[in-house]
Amino acid sequence: MPWVIVGIVAGLVLLVGGGGAAAYLLLGEPPEPDLEGRPPAAQGREEAGDISGVQTFDDLRPDHTEDPVDYPEHPPVGGPHAPEWLNCGIYEDAVPVENAVHSLEHGAVWITHDPGLPSEELERVRDLYTFGDYLIISPETDLPAPIVATAWGKQLILGSAEDERLAEFLRAYVQGPQTREPGAPCSGMVGDPLA
């Protein structure tokens, strides 16, 4: 019986502390999130004690659907999604959002960036990923800012990869407390990432 308890505690320690992207971004002043112009449904709320600028979204249905989903947020923060999750990793092209949302349900963080992000910024973002991390990095058009970090029900809009809140967001939400299906896989399904 004591070994069962030790195993459970060890598993919890790995779940909370592991899987996160290791990154320390120390330069730059964090810009204020620019939510102006976003539709009212896409304007989450800030929660006390959360990372400055993080928006929280509630009432996200975890239904599976084969149909395209018209999400109120861009990029989406959760809701109905494809039955197949997206493999975590770095993508050169935009990814199917319904599959990416399924990965959010598994505890992944999805960093979307403007396709024209300067190469130095893009390299900073891509350096956040280590093979096996619950992290998706992909370009996306029409973002509200150059970089957007998204977890299930959580989103942070960023003006630069140098904003230290990006690393804080990863530490807080990769397999974080918002994860609907902790420990569910983030590989072996849909997508062919570069890394």
C-alpha cells in the first residue's frame, strides 16, 4: 500500500512539473493586451491571481464533431472539436483548428504567430519547444497580435516573443489545472510537425 501512495505522489509531481517548455525570456516590457475590436464573445475575463493579461473563457463544450466549427475566438480557446487531436510540435503552415483544440483538451498550449513574424522572433518562439512537450507552434493569419498563446479556456495576446509572460504562460498551463484530460496523448494522431 505505501508503494501505491509513493507512485501516486511521484506521478502528480511529474504531471505538474513535467512536460513544460523550458524557456526564460528576460527582455522587453510586456505590452498591454489589445482586445479592442474583438467580438464580445471573444473577450474573456481576467481572473485575480492569474498572469497579467490572461483572458479566461468559460462554458466550453468538449463535444466531438466531424463538422467545421465556427469559433467565436481566434484562435479558438476550446469548445467542440475534431475526434482526432493534433500532434504537438512545430508547424510551418497553419494547422486544422478543430484538431488543435482537441490537443488543448489534452493539456497542450498552442502558440500561434503571424506568418510574417521576423525570423529572430520566430526562432525565439520555436526555441520554446523540446521534443515531447505538450506544445504546438504554428502560423495563423488575422491574429489580434503577432503572437497568441492559448490553452483550454485561457489566452494571452503578446506583442513580442521577448515578453516574459510567454514563459510564465507555458509554466502555468502546459498540462496545467485547466486541462480537461491530463496525461492524454499529444502525438500519434494528426499532423506532420517539423520537430
